[in-house]
Amino acid sequence: MHISLAPTWFDPAETPGMITPFLLMYALHDAMVKPMPGNANEPCLADGWKMAPDGLSYEFTVRAGAKFHNGEPVTAEDVKFSFERYRGTSAALMKERVATVETPDERRVRFVLKKPWPDFLTFYSSATGAGWIVPKKYVQQVGEEGYKKAPIGAGPYRFVSFTPGVELVLEAFDAYWRKVPAVKRLVFKVVPEEATRLAALKRGEVDFAYSIRGELAEELQKTPGLTLKAVVLQGTFWLYFPDQWDPKSPWHDQRVREAARLAIDHKSISEALTLGYSPITNSIIPDSFDFYWKPPAAKYDLAAAKKLLAEAGFRSGFDAGDYYCDSSYANLGEAVLNNLQEAGIRVKLRPLERAAFFAAYSEKKLKNIIQGSSGAFGNAATRLEAFAAKGGAYAYGNYPEIDTLFAEQAAEMDVAKRTAMLARIQQILHEKSVYAPIWQLALLNGQGKRMGESALGLIRGHAYSAPYEDVTIKPS
């Protein structure tokens, strides 16, 4: 692993608006409906679901025979409990729109909405962790902190041990409903240094290594027996200017934000770090998402950036303070920081470990420049809810025109009208330079000699291996 694992990611209730927790949830847990190979909304712990003709309720039937790792059956009461306990991204939005959760019997669950909501299933199945089910009796027995120390789920692998900063060990759950996992033991090892990950892969100490970039990726390609596995994610990266609503901040001036956008040499950064695999989409919305609006092509124009800064009163540039980023993408931060400084925007890199970074980001503690990202599932509306709409988990301010359109589209059942509204929101974000998009990440990974099926890329846009029960090792 290229990141340090956090116990908060063992619990679906705390899912933030990023993809990292799904790395573990696909192993430890299962959802009523979730993205799977070939289907963005595959019934899993639910063996079926239906929407009422008036759009005011969704009813799910719990799969017969589905069990938690302690042998207890998954019931409708567990489904209701998991939803009501959920406190992650978009929790307030979902609970505001769901009137009641009914359990007519042990296997049926009915979500009754206050009004038709076209995105209910998208939020429930993939854009949040609300549809991933935990055992009510066990959570109440061990308590919230006890659950993180020894999580029990209904996924293909059960928890064995966790050593912070070192490794997480899981073992196959033979009673998993979909299939018995082919690999009996998974060990997630924390190895922050890229060169060390590649060396471990070469020596056969690990079978798969995430995030091998730049010259190391080229070395990986040339090493006999190893395979470079690249996958373009639904993971977009950007610069965010959280002080743009403060009239005293340089970022309040749209010309300064536009200058930062023009200063980024997107193509060169993609070629240097990901061998050109990361496409430059110029948006915070992945190009694979429903309701994606294609913006004008990104431009790198250093002269124009300097001109805009001069017009804004910063002919000699300015000291822009700290540049915050997830430490596992500090090398991207260094590349962008160099671009900004060439234009006259002088910043200091402040890398934070991923869990700490996203906690500070969502708690609105960061200032100056944030190198943000999200690989979360969903569509344009779910991404905008978290990062652009008023009250969003990662929105430090808001623009009334965007908020009005967002509220209107959320209740609009006409697809064409909704598409137009969501396109207009994305256009406003572009026109106002609310964000300076960097790229849509292609994660470059290394596969060792023993690997059969890595399950990487089986689920469209997903950053990590999944479903884990499909992972195989070659016969010795």
C-alpha cells in the first residue's frame, strides 16, 4: 500500500467523500447494492429492489442465507440500523430526504422518501457508505470504538489483525454468499516509499504494489516477470482556493485563480509522473460520470498567467502561504508548486497523511491552497454535492446561482432538464475558476510473478482491486 491505513476506514458509517475506504469495504463488508463488474448498481446483500411508481419509496429484499462473519444472519433490522447510524459524507442530505425506514419483516426494508429523488439509489449504493451493512447486535455489544478495533462485516474476508502503520491481515470468509474467495489470506502492507514498494515486488515479498510512478514505473516495465497495471480512475485532482470568498484574500480576485489554472503544465506533469496515462479533462467531474459536462481544453500559458497576476496588482507575484496535500501525492504537489512559483505564486508544500488531510479538509481547517481529489463513486450530482454545493463536506463557500440550480436538479425527474442544470453548474465552476483542475488520475501499479487475476479494473473507474473474491494466484 502507498498509504497508511486508518481504523476509521474499517467502519462504513464514517465513509468520507473519497474512494479509499472502499479499498477495505470491498473486503470486510458488503452492501445492499454496490458497483460490481459490468454493473454500477448490482444487487448484493439485496437479492432485488424496486422503486414505487410514484418514486416515493424503494423496497429491498435481503438475500436469503447472507451472513456476517460471526455467523449471524443479515436482517432488515441490520439494514435499517446501518442507515440510521451512518454519519459519513452526505449523511445529512440523505436523512433530510428519507422520511422513514420501514422493516415489514425480517427480509424486507422500505425507504420512504419525502419527495421523489432521482439520485437516491446512487447515493445509497455507491456515493456514500450508507448502504454497506454492519451487524446491529455486535456494534451495540462492543461499542463504537470496540467496533473499529475488531470489525465484523458480511464481506468475503474477515478481520484477523491490524498493526497501525505496518499491516492489516484478513482471512477468507468461507460462508460468503457470492463465492468462496480463491486466496485464503490477504495482507495489506504499509510501505510509503515508492522505491521500497518496487524493490519488495522485485524480490517477490509482495504480489502487488500500488502507485509506482515516473522513472520507477519505467523500471517496472523493463523488469522481466513484472507487469505494469494502469487504470484510469474516476479520480480527479485539483487545486482549491478556500479563501476565495474572503474579500481580503488574493484568491478573491478571479484573475488570480485563473492565473493559477493557466500556470499548471498538465501534460508535462502527466508524462513525468504517470507516463502520460493520466488524461487532462479540465474538470473535477470524471468524464465517465453521468451528467458530465465537457469543458474547454485545459491551457498552459505562463505568460498569460503572469499578465493576469499583474492586472490583479501582483506584478512581482505574491506569497501564497501553505499548499496542503495528501502526502501520498506530494510529488504531484511538488510539480504543481514549481509551476505556480514560475508564475510568481510562491507557496510552501504541507503534506499530511491521507486520513489527517481529508479530516482537516472536511473540517474546514485548511487555507490558501488545497490539492484536493476524489475517486468516490457516483455521478456529477453526487460529486457536486460534496465539493460545490452549500453545506457540502468539502465546500468552504458557495455561490447562490449554483445552490439554486443544485436544489432544482435534485428534484427534477426529467433527465434532459436535469442534464442541462448540472451542465450549467459545471460551466459556472469553470467560468469562475472555483477550482484549477490538474488531471484525472491513472494509477500505475505493479503486478508480480505469482499474480493471476489482480481484480484491478474489473469495476469501472474503481482505484483498487475488487471484488476481492475474484483475486487469484497462479498455481505453483
